[in-house]
Amino acid sequence: MFLTRSELQELTGYKKPSCMIRQLRSYGLRFFVAADGYPRVARSEIEGGKQEKPKSRPDFSALERVGNGQEA
């Protein structure tokens, strides 16, 4: 479910938890810090599990045309 400490060390290049955390932040990966001070990274975060699609912005151009007296 989560990467092991040795996998975190290989991923970040660091053994010290604070350095791991700094490197994970620079990678933009989601993680949390457990009570022991070590970061926890879900395996799916690395293995490319389900990824959310970026939300697109709605196209309001039709509303602008209607507001100007033009038909959409």
C-alpha cells in the first residue's frame, strides 16, 4: 500500500526523513508524515494509478453572444 523506507531512500536519494520530505515536495508528490516522522507515500502515487483529469474551464462564449442580442 505504501512505499517502504528503502524505496523512499531510492526515490529521494536521502535517508533522513526531513530530507525525504523536502525532496518529495519538490517532486510534487502527495504524502503524509506518520508519527515516527517518516513520510508515507501511497504506492499508487508512484505507479500511476487512477489519476484525476485536469478540470477544464467552461466555455461561456455562447452566453456572451446572447447577452449582446445575438443568438447562440
